[in-house]
Amino acid sequence: MISDPIAFNHSLLNGKGDNRNDLQEIWLLHGYASNEADLYALESYFGDKYLIRSLRATHSLPTGGFAWYGLDFDINGLKKSNLQEAQDSINRIKDALNWHKITHPNSPRPILLGFSQGGILANALGYCLSDELSAVVSIASYFPLEWDFLKQLCNQVKYFAAVGTEDIVVPAEKSLPSYKKAQNNHGIDLQVKTYPVPHTISQACFSDVLRFITERNKIS
């Protein structure tokens, strides 16, 4: 029996007893400066057909909360991502996906669901580890194709991306072109829906997310 991966440290997991091998797992990746309890508040809405695991991001922040990678701001207020930290986070989750494949070989591969920075990381993971996943859901995020360390696999995973047209944290003007480029230039199987909301998860958005996950679970 291999030990639990470091990515699971401090994670929250809803228990399903002996039936866990039959269940689709959904791994939740929270946003910048948040923690594993944030998205886990959605756990009860998924029903009893899923195993929900909410992960804590890799790097602690001096101002509180955690991040999958650091963000620096230049004099013009433009953000620069710490790509080494992003790669470290991807490698940790890669190890966790490998653990899942070895420990639960008969289970469906996990679905990643990320919000904001967690969604950006989920998009990157789907791009380079598509054969380890059942699907990717990203909310209030974008597709980080500018990360030069990402290497695309030939295998394709289906994506669902939710974009808030009133989002000022990850504006639609940034996210929508990145998704269009992922579709047109990289052949990503990506469904994009927009919602008239700011940087949040609306009821309509979550209903569409559940519908997408349910359809993917039927196929798998």
C-alpha cells in the first residue's frame, strides 16, 4: 500500500465507505488566498454518487490563505505568475493522480473542478495530463497557454469553462480569447458558457456544472 500523496495534506474528503471504488471522484481546487474549506461548501449539492476531495493549495501566503502559485504585480498593476511554483503544484497533483490510478485501478479517473486560480491550474493539468482525468471544470478562470513548460498530450479530455461577463478579477476579455485559442489552435474539446455575474459561482453556473459532470459520469 503506497502512502497518501503530499497533495492530500489537509484535504477534505467526504466518506463513502466501502463503495468508494465505484464512485467518480471530483477534486476541488480553490482560488488564490483561499483554502480547502471554500469549495467544499458545495459538497452536499453533488449528491451521493460522487466522492468529493477538496485540496489545499501548495503555497501559504503571508497575508493568509494559500495559493497554487505566487502572483507578483509590476508598477502598472499587471500580474506575473510564478511559473516554478505553478509547475510544483502541477507535479504534486500529478503524483496524486498516479496514486489514484495505482490505489483504485477500477475507479473512473478523477474530475478536476477549479475556481479562479484553481481553475487555471485545472486547465493546465488537463492540457498535459489528459489521460489521467475524466473531465475538467474551470470557473472564473482562463487557459494558461502562455506557460511554456506545458506539453500537450494527444489524448483529449472534455472541458467545461464558466465565464462571468462582469468578472473584474479574471475578466472575460482575458478568459474568452484564451479559450478560443485553446479550441482553434490546440484542438481542445471545450464547452464555454457565459453568465452575467462577477467573480463568483452563480446558481445557473453550478446547475450547468452539475449537468456537465452528470453527462461525463454516464459516459465513463
